[in-house]
Amino acid sequence: MIHTPRHISASTAMRMLAALMLMLSAAAGAWGAPREKLMNRPYADQKRLHLGFSVGAHFQDLNFTHNGLVTPDGQRWMAEVPSFSPGFCVNVLGDLRLHKYLNLRLTPGMYFGSKSVTMIDWNADQTAGSPDIAEGDENYMPIRATQDIKSAYVVVPIDLKISGDRLRNTRPYVTAGVMASFDVSKKRSDWLTFNPMDFYLTVGLGCDFYLPFFKFIPEIKFCFGLTDILKHDRPDLDLDPHTFKMTQSLSKVKSNMVVINFYFE
């Protein structure tokens, strides 16, 4: 099915989320710094185990590696993700204190989102032409097509949290880790189909805000896919070689994500 999805641009979405994150962080800082300038929860970081949860948003992206295939009828297909739609994520948090500055975090959860892939016959697009085949013909293929991909990931991130010194009621930190994901959404036969399992390297940064009764922790994390998730073997397309051209034009596809979470610990 070919249609034009309605998306906001990636830059606009990132600016909106960044502004929201800054406003919430500023509000938390104001709340966490009472007039007496006393430290909230001064012994919170000495606990061996911390539990909590998070809610947030994420953006999914795909990195395509094209092989330059030119089909016998002169088509050269290229794929891209032109825009992003923010998805929703929710996690539970288990934080184990290893050292004054080091914590090991396990944050399993669910990521619900989507991405839109646009595929273009580069040769026809560059010459502003189109195949000399009428729509409705069994060999008809448009020079531009769009595929919406919805996903529901079960994720298991493991991160090493490296914190700085606490300054009153704030404490910045960075993270590095790995994340496994499994897409449990229902799959269908389409131009591009992806394997459900993937693994990521992750890096992030955030800040602990110590409030009177809990810690509020805004965090941004960048996730870089390690495996080729494209399903190259497509027996379901044996009788549809025109659709299979999309898969044949790609050497590999890797997934990337940007995640903005708000933890409550």
C-alpha cells in the first residue's frame, strides 16, 4: 500500500523534546533547592539497591547500506527514512551501587513506535521520468514508494552509570552499555521485512535531581544497532520479483534510536 504519512520533522521533534526536558529539569531543580538550601535525601546514594521506573519518548532510525544494484530494466532503488515520529517507552529500573561513582543499571521495558521508509528509483527520479508502463499493468512499479513500519520492542538495557560529585541537590552522570531488543509486533509480507532480534551499543547522559521524597532523573540516550536486521531470504516474494528489487538493492540495514527518559527513583 502506497501513501504519504503525516510526520513532524526530526529537528522540530528534537527541539520540542529538548525544551520539555529543560523545563522539567529547571522545575525539578527549583523544587529540589528549598530556601534553607538543605540537601534532600542526603543518604540516598549510600543504599545498595535502588528501584524505580521511567516514562519517555524515542525516535527510531535506519541506516541503509546500498549495493548499487541496477535491475535489467534500468532501475536503481535507494531507501531512506525522511522523517521521524516520536514513540512512547516505559521501563522499570533496578540500580546496584558498585562504588561511590559507579552504578550498574538494569532497565527492562517496552518501546512502542514507528518509522517510515521511502524507496526511490534513483535513475528515474534523477531524469524526472517514469517507466513506460501504465498503472494497473502487472509489471507496473512506481518510481517512489513509502512503507510504514510499526514496532513494539521488548528491550533489556544494561548500563554502567558513571556519576560526578553531588552539588547540593543535583548530580550529573554519563552512561555506557548494551541493549537487547525483540520486536513482538505482528509481521506482514512487505517490500522490506526485518528480523525481530537486535543488539545495540548505548551511550547517554543525564542528571539526578534530589527531591524531598524521590529522585527525578531526566536522561537522553543514543543507541547504535550492531546487527544487520534486514531479512534477505524472502521466499514470500518468489512470485513478486518487482517487490523483491527493494531487498536486493540493500547490502544491510542497521537500526539506531534516540531515547529521552524521565526516571523516578
